[in-house]
Amino acid sequence: MSSNRFAFNQFLFKCPYLKNIDDCPFDELRKLAFEERIKTLKSMTFQQLNNLEIRHKSCQKLFENK
């Protein structure tokens, strides 16, 4: 597992901000069974993972500025 994929594992279980936003891509992953979450994550391309990271950083800034 690459370091990029490993970094996202924490988001597969819960939102670090305790409140999901409506369009959180991790929310869709959290609806899957555990095995499916891991399988989906492992099958993602570098670009898909990069998009998740960008989306998370955007969300993170939103919550930090509140």
C-alpha cells in the first residue's frame, strides 16, 4: 500500500471534524462494508487519491476557519 493510500485509511472510519459535509467523498466510502472500503481504496488511481486529498484539504480549511 502506498503512503498516499495509507494516509486516507483514517477517513474510512469517521470524519475527523465529527460532521460530514453533504458532498464529502469519504462519506460514500464509509457506507460500504469494511472489506469493500479497503478494496475500493486499493483500486483507486493516483489521480483519484489526489482528488480525495485535495477535497479533504479544502474541507479542512473550511473547518479551521470557523
